[in-house]
Amino acid sequence: MSNEASGVQGSGLSRATSENDVGPDPVIGAGFALLGIFLMGVGGAQGAHYLFNFGVLVAVLGAVLFVLFVALTALKQRRALGLASRAPSADGGAEQRDARD
């Protein structure tokens, strides 16, 4: 029995999101953070304080980018789900209720 037949509303996210609703990929921020950690390791091993400090800067910027991209993606998906729930359904226009109701 499918989720729709049993009355369970699932997988709405896959139907509500399109390519335009997906935000930037958080892997970009994670990649910068890992690069910064690598630069910190190399700079610390060689005693190159400027390289270590630059690695700290890159790692912190990568972490900020990661959090920002995750937040943007979540906001875009929430907006897409909100618009999808307001759209008329194929059930003859029956009002859909939240789990909080």
C-alpha cells in the first residue's frame, strides 16, 4: 500500500523541489574547511606561522560557507514545500492538514 493510499503524507520534498529550489552545495564550504586544515597542518609542521594563520582563515571561511549554504538550502526547500502545500491538490480541492492540527 502506498503512502498516499494510507493517508500518510511522505516524500513531499521530492515532488516539491525542482532544480531552482535547491541551494548551493554545502560540499564547497566543507572543501574549503578541509583545505584550511591541510594548510594548518603543513604550516605547523614547517614552522611557517603565516601559512598556518592563512590556513586558519581558509578553514573558518569554509565553515562559514558551509553553514550559510546549508541554511540557504533549508530555506529554499521550506519555501518550496510551503508553496506546494498551498497548491490545489488532485483530491478535488480537499484541505490538507498539518500534523500539528
